[in-house]
Amino acid sequence: MAQPLVKKDDDRDDEYEYSPFLGIEKGAVLQEARVFNDPQLDPRRCSQVITKLLYLLNQGETFTKIEATEVFFAVTKLFQSKDVGLRRMVYLIIKELSPSADEVIIVTSSLMKDMNSRTDMYRANAIRVLCRITDGTLLTQIERYLKQAIVDKNPVVASAALVSGIHLLQTNPEIVKRWSNEVQEAVQSRAALVQFHALGLLHQIRQNDRLAVSKLVTSLTRGTVRSPLAQCLLIRYTSQVIRESGMNNQTGERPFYDYLEGCLRHKAEMVIFEAARAITELSGVTSRELNPAITVLQLFLSSSKPVLRFAAVRTLNKVAMTHPTAVTNCNIDMESLISDQNRSIATLAITTLLKTGNESSVDRLMKQITNFMSDIADEFKIVVVEAIRSLCLKFPLKYRALMNFLSNILREEGGFDYKKAIVDSIVILIRDIPDAKESGLLHLCEFIEDCEFTYLSTQILHFLGNEGPKTSDPSKYIRYIYNRVILENATVRAAAVSTLAKFGAMVDSLKPRIFILLKRCLFDNDDEVRDRATLYLNTLGGDGSVVETDSEVKEFLFGSFDIPLANMETSLKNYEPSEEPFDIDSVPREVKSLPLAEKKAPGKKPTGLGAPPSAPTSAADAYEKLLLLIPEFASFGKLFKSSAPVELTEAETEYAVNVVKHIFDNYVVFQYNCTNTIPEQLLENVIVVVDASDAEDFSEIASKPLRSLPCDSPGQTFVAFEKPEGVPAVGKFSNVLRFIVKEVEPSTGEAEEDGVEDEYQLEDLEVVAADYMLKVGVSNFKNAWESMGPDCERVDEYGLGPRESLTEAVNAVISLLGMQPCEGTEVVASNSRSHTCLLSGVYIGNVKVLVRLSFGIDGQKEVAMKLAVRSEDESVSDALHEIVASG
Amino acid sequence: MLLAVLVANSEGNILVERFNGVPAEERLHWRSFLVKLGADNLKGVKNEELLVASHKSVYIVYTVLGDVSIFVVGKDEYDELALSEAIFVITSAVKDVCGKVPTERLFLDKYGKICLCLDEIVWKGLLENTDKDRIKRLVRLKPPTEF
């Protein structure tokens, strides 16, 4: 028995030692590549050398320009050989070497010869290589052959041409679009893969033509689709058509739903999933439509294949965000997945359960999660932490259990991102749930006693400085803060000094003791710490007695720093030490590149594991700062609300424009974010001409044109209107983009001197009642409602007419009022005949408003609604009723 | 888009690495991420049993085949199901070329053929051929049988 075993081991050793690429080295392989130049080619040897080159390239090795050129020229010699195997290798290595435009010319004639060869397979491969390496000019020469190839009898040739078309569409769309007749013919092909590739290309060619896509879908859903892959594409296109066409109003049925539902019984799992996903993503999907999809997904939850379990739980997880009740039936299957070997599946199951669970199941779930947390990686833990945060905001009364959970995991081992996610969650809970504040702050204090991350310690100290002084007993935090001064590195010590100063400024009774601590910091061995201590001792006012702190000092300590940091940095770098002190007023306040106007092409940039995104900046703050910098708008007062950007152009047009509506008490400012996507054009004096004849209450008072708009560098132009104070005036505005266009020389990038005036029609824009409402939630609606009292309450009933479902009616009223739904009441349980929805917000003039909506639906789908409004001002309560009555 | 196909040996050394539409500076991240994913999860997994993971909006399906582990990464339309289709084609093509479940040595011996197969299966991030018999003929420049 022993002998064969030993023998086997010997074999393995030999195998291990003798790798065909052992000790492979780039220089040597490049030397070997000289065999390509031999007059008597040895195909076998040449293939081996190409394999070695491929091995190097596949290992991530790169060739210098000269090396690549040399190899490429040598490879072109191999076209002389008639050896089929070698020719196939030559095609591959040319693609891998991706020669530069000036070198391509060497092989084009050989490849064009192959493209017209009688051997089908030469044709197919030559097409693939040519399309990979060619540029636009050559493409027009070979276009004729490509069109023929698309309808070639040989499916490999047709597929090669079609897939080439998909790639070329990105670079030369105008040429590929001319092939649509041939592609249309290929869609009817009997070869499964040809049909799949043709369908993909045809849809891309026609994606902006709704009618054509709709026709394509109509004919194919009735005809035969030969492969599961093509079937999946068709399902995607079908859901696009459904999205764009809406409901059939006469019968109340959704077009193509039957097709999707039929696909749920397809034999390929891929198709079943695609159909189930398409159904769950239908807008305003009813529970009757949703049920069959949920049923098949539920079956897959207990599949033996991890990929299918993952796909099912991932889809259900998404459904749970919008229709938590529809997924509750799957909860038992989902709970068994918590112990799934695959942690991606377990995490998705947990987060789904956190969304679908009700208040009573929170405690049981938390117990299960605690066991689970110890054996998953940080990235999954972060997902769980985020899910727990939203659960806590949904059930604020459960904050104690959830906060305890967060503080427990904060004490355990973990990396920076994980700890940061926990700290961020605790901070958010403290902000949104007043009852959680004191315990949350103490958890954070305990954490910084033993925190290895400087960034988190300073962030917590800063937060503590703002929130700690407002608690019932601020003195208990001082010990934790001063410990930092004793025990930590200089950065944390400096942050702790600032925090101490904030306590001193806000809590007069603590001032004398804070002074003693700050004075001790004067002996610190770090400059910054000493400087800060000196600065604060002086600003807080000398002797440390119990006196009230000046409002100016408070503004200095707590106010926001309104100078862009990049400008500050440049000014400081340019400042030369001299007698004259640095003047902070000399720093320019103009923001050069705005975070809000970032180029928006999220789909194009490949997503990788790159650096984590920078911390989100608050859009509202950034807008306010931006508007303050424009002198014309500086006197408009406090900005009440900025809307989300509204697109005024279709996607992929030459000029992309969206608008943000900024609402002030007396004024409205439209900020038009413009992007020029044409490299050959420079736009100047860009302005939007607004016609406000359908908005009687508004009169235009100022506009700020954009001086220059080069390609792909977004800019803003503004138009301001005056309106009656405090009145929620509404109206419709039509917009035309007007500018001077100058041609740009592509090689130099310089614009011509003379330009031509031109216009571009934009979509209309409306100011609606919801623009005057801020979405501000309350953590405990019942308390807030009762403390508001019935004095300014207004109640009335409304008939909303026939509606597709209760959900649709609830969503319509929420978006009409523009208020924040509270306690998850925006979600309507499936099949329910009545629903209560709680909303909260702040109306223009800073008036808090609470709304209680009670809906009922009858057999004929007639919806009735009772609207109860409570606010601090009865005129506001009336105004809300008016909005609903006129909406 | 099918962002990457990667084949590694049992020690985590890369044998084949093909990226599509992934910036050069991100490739090293991907390589180490995938190798670690394999090291953490592939131990004791049966040949061709598919494992799945997701990172942000990117999906990864991976498996083990003899001495080598195979990873495919995709996003958008190339979700876990499309990727499992792609990896199925890749594993069958590799087995076909090697004649059996490959050892590392066998894989390297057939390296050129395997590269040709991958070239037929994935073309610049799009799935092109899905049938192993057809691929077997295509890499020898033979037309498919149904033609």
C-alpha cells in the first residue's frame, strides 16, 4: 500500500518543479520572438513563443513602446504561414498587443485579405481583430464587408460582426447606426447566439426611439426567442417599455405583464430570475402582481446552489425596501439563511429580516445577529450596522436595545471603516432621537478612552463639544475629554483643548474649572496644543470667573468656517512671513470647482475597489455658501430650501441642463447647472431666458450669466425672481438656453475669435406647493402631535376618485405635500383596505407642521381620505388643506 | 460588462488575468481582493461548486477546478446569474482542453489553447460563445458543426 503513495508524491514533486514557464523572463522571450523573422517558419515553435508572450501579458507584465512595436512587426510576418493553429494564435496576440494607430497600417492589408477569405473562420477572426485595433477612418472602408458579415450564413461570422458592432457603437455610433436593416434581419436568425447578439445591438442602436423599442418587444414577445440569454435581454427591454408606457387605463391591466408572468415558468433559472426581478421592479406594483414572483424567489431560497440562494435573497432584499410586508412570508426561510456558509447570503438575509421585522421581533433578531457578528468580515458588519441604524430610526422606542448593541460591537475588535460606521450611526441616532442622546454620548466617551483611530477620536471630541454642553449634566464629560489631553497624541490633544473651550463657553458654572485645565495645557510639548490653549484662554476672557460668555466668542467657537479650505491653503502658501500679519479677509471666497456641479457620468466609470468615497458634503450648506458669494443674491436673506436637481434636457443630448430651485421668503432663485458635451464647441455668455407668463406672482429681478462653458466642465447660470413674502406662490416657467457658440480647433484646443449666437430649447419648469415644505422628520410622532395641541388643528375629508391602489394614493399625497413620512407609515400593507400615514415637515416661515392622513379604499377602488393638520400657525394648517384641495 | 476573468493556482499565484474596462491602477486591488476571497472560502470546496460574493455593485462568482481557482467579476447586466453562465463555459472549456480536471502543470501545458478558449468566450467584456463543443472547433479555426 505504501509504495504507490510514495510514487504519487514523487510525481507531484516533478510536476511542481517542472512548470513550462519556470524562470520565464521577458527579455529572453523577446529574444526568442526573433524566430518570427526566420525565412523557414516553424509553426510549432512560433506558437510556443506566442504562448509565452501571452503568459507574460496575462501576468500583468507590460511591454515598453519599443518592445511592443518590435514584437508586433515580427508577428505580422507570421501571416505568411498557412498553418491554421498558428494563424489563430496570431489573431489573438495582435489583439493583446493592441498596436498604436500608426502601426496598425502594417496588418490592415493582411487582415482585409483574411476578411474576404473563402475560409469562414478567417473572416470571423479578421473582423474581430480589425474592429479591435481600427479607428474611424478605416472603418468606413470596411463597413461594406461588415454589413455583409452581419447577415452571413455562418453564425460565427455573423456573431463576430455583431459583437464588433456593439463595441464600435461606443466609438463610431453614426456608422454602426447605418447597419440597422442588417441587424434587424439577424434578429430573426435561427442561430441562438446570433439572435442574442443582434438583439443586444439592435436595442442599443434604437434605445432612444421608444416606438421602435416597443415594436421590437411586441414582435419578439409573440415570436420565438431561441436562447435563455436572449430571453433575459427581452425581459429587460420589456420592463423598459412597461416603465415608459404606464398602465392601460381602460382595462386597468399592465401591458406585457402576462409575458413576464409566463417567463416565471421558463425552464432556465436565469430567465425565471430575470422575470421575477422585472416584476418586483415594476413601478407601483400591486401585491397581486408581486405574489407569483415572490413565490418563485422563495423556492430558490432553499436551493442547494449558492448562486441561486444569493440571487433570490438579493432580490428579496430589494423588494423589502419598498414592500416589506410582501416579503414577510419568506421570513422563516430567510432566518435559516442566517447560518449560511456564504457570508454574503447571510448578511443579505439579516438585513432583509431587519427591514421586514416588526417592533416585537427586534429583540429576538438582535440576539441572532450578536452570534453572527463574530464570524463575518468587516465589510459585511458595516452593512449590518447600517441596517440597524435605519431600523432604529424606524422604531425609535427600541433605541435602548439597538444602542446597546452598537456600543457592544464598538468595544470589539474591528478596522477603521467598521468603527467609523458604528460611530456615524450613534451620532445620527443621537441627533434624531432626543431620548438617546445622553446614553449615546456616554458610549462615545467610553469608546475614545481606548480608541486607536485619531480621526474618530477627533470627530467624537468635536461632536461632544457641540452636544455635551446642552445635556443635563455637562460636567460628567469633562473627565473623558481631559484624559485625552493627558494620554493621546498631539492631534487628539489639540481637539480635546477645543472641546474643553466649548464647554467653558457654553456652561458658565464650569468655566473656572475649565480655565484650570486649559492653563495646564499651556505646558504641552506640542505647538498647536499650546497655541489653542492660549487662544481659548484669551477669547473666553482672562480671569476664569463665573461670567456669561460673549455671543461673539460663541460665534467664533461654534460658527461655521465660511472660507473654502482650498483657497485658504493657497493663500497661506503664498503668504511670506513679514511684519504685516496674514489677513484672512484677503482670502478669495469664490468656490472654484463646486462639489454640486460634478460631472455626472456614474455609469461610465468602472466601479472597482478604489479608494472610499470622500465624506458627503451637505448639499444645503454648499448651496447656501454658493449663493452668498453672488453679490446680487446676498441680500435675499436666509435660504429656506433647495430642491433636488430637475433635469431640463433628455439624457445624452449635446447640452445637459438641470435646475435647482432655491426658495427664500421673498425670492426664488433658479440655478441652472449646464454641461456642454461637444468637444468642438466653446459656449460663452450662457444664460437661460425664462418666460414667466404662466407664473403671475413672480417677477424677474436679476440674472447672472455664465461667462464661458468649455466641454465637460460644468458651470452655473442663475435667474432670480421676486415673489410675495411668505406666500407659497406656484407657476410654470418656460426656458430657453441662449449662448454664443465658438468653434474649437481639436488639435490645439483653441477657440476661434468670432462666435455665433444660438439658442437651445429646454423643458418647462414648475414651482409647486411642495417646494415650500422642508422634509423634517420627528422621532416620536405621537408625542410631537400631542405636544402641538389641537388649537390650530384643521380636519377635512376628501374623495380622491378611483385609484390603482392604496399605495399609489398614499404616495401621490406625500409627494403633493412634500413632507417626511414618519415611522415607516409610507408603506401600505398588501391587501389592506385602510391605512394611516403620518407626515411631518417645516413650512415656509419656519412653521412646524404635522399631518395625519387616514385613507380608505372601497370595492370600486374609490379612495377617500381624511386629512388632519396640526401646526404652530392656523393659516399654515389652512394652506395645507388648500394644497390638497387644489391638487 | 464582464470586468475580469482571473485564474490562480492553489497558492494564490496568478496564472491568467484578463481585465476589461478596469483602470490599470485598480487592477492590483482586484487581484489581491480576489486571491484573498479564494483563500478565505475555497478550502474544501468541491470542484465546480460555484461561490458568490458582491462588493458594492460588482458581483463575483468563483470556483475551484483541480489545482486552479477561477474567478469572474461583472457588473450591471453581468450579475451573479450571467456570471455563473460564463464561469460554467470557462470551466467546461478548460476541462475539455486538458482532457480532465487540471493540475497546475496540465493547465500550464495547455496554456496557449486555454488563452484561445478564453478569447472565444469573453470578448472585451462581452460574452461571445457559450458552447464548449463549438469553442473547441473555433480555436482550431473550424466552423461550428451546426453550420
